[in-house]
Amino acid sequence: MIALLLTLSNASAGSLAGVTLPETAKAGDSALVLNGMGLREKYMLDVYVAGLYLASKSRDAQSIIDADEAKQLVMVMKMDLGQQKLSESITEAITGKGLSAEAVKGIHQIAGWMQDVSEGDKVMLEYVPGLGTSLYVRGSKRGTVEGLAVAQGLFAIFLGDPPVTKDLKNGLLGR
């Protein structure tokens, strides 16, 4: 119980597993607040720390996925990963989610823009209504895909059922 309280207190302070994220961000003309942070682990290795930024805090995963509002998912890498592994992870995560052909095509396009990353690098997915979903790697914009369905599919990887991991989802939701 004490560990859970410490984790929650660290997430609200914008720090987790040695990564600190700002309390606010901007997407287009929209001001965003840090909703929560979570750690992605695989095979007992820390892969990345993610922070979810929204217009206003929410614990309702489906509402966040469905909302046609600005949002960001920032991932700070805790290990080196190659472009191919990152791309495969994204495409595998959407398999069986029942996404539209438009969403799948757009997500595959974004996955193709991935680059090799090193520990400490930031990868960001940003959705801006009327503009689309953009991928940034190390602060450099790699491209934008139009359509809310693409954003919904990408954010469902982290917040949908099943999520990439339940612990990561709960952290992003501030739980």
C-alpha cells in the first residue's frame, strides 16, 4: 500500500522511474495538463515512461480515446530500441482491435516513420482536431496523418481494452 501511495504521489509530481515531465504542454492552440504517467515494462525491463496530456484531467479511458480534443502521449525511452522493433510493436498492438481500414492505414504510416531511439530520447504522439495525428521523434516532426480514427486507434493501444499493459494504462489515467 505504501508503494502504491508513493507511485501515485510521484505521478502527480510529474516524475516516475527517474523521468520528470512538465505539468503542462501545448498541442496546436490548446493548453494541456499532465493527466498521469506510467511505466512500460517488458520482461522485467523498463522500456519507457509515458505521460498523457489532456485538455482536462480524466480517468475515463473510453472518453479520452473517443474525444475529438487535443491530446499528447509522450514516451521517454529507458532503453535503446530499433526502428523495426518500434514499428512492429505498434502494428502488433492494433491487431484484433476492430479498427477501420482508414485507422489501420494511418497507423501503419505512422509506424513507418519511426526511427531508432536511445535511452532518454522522446517519442510523442500528438492529436490536434482538424489537423490530425503527428509523430515526433527527438523533437523532430516525422509526419501527420489526418482523421480522428487514427488518433483513436493509437490512443486505444495504451488506454483501450486490452491495453499494452494494465499498469501503464492505470498510470496514464492517474490511478
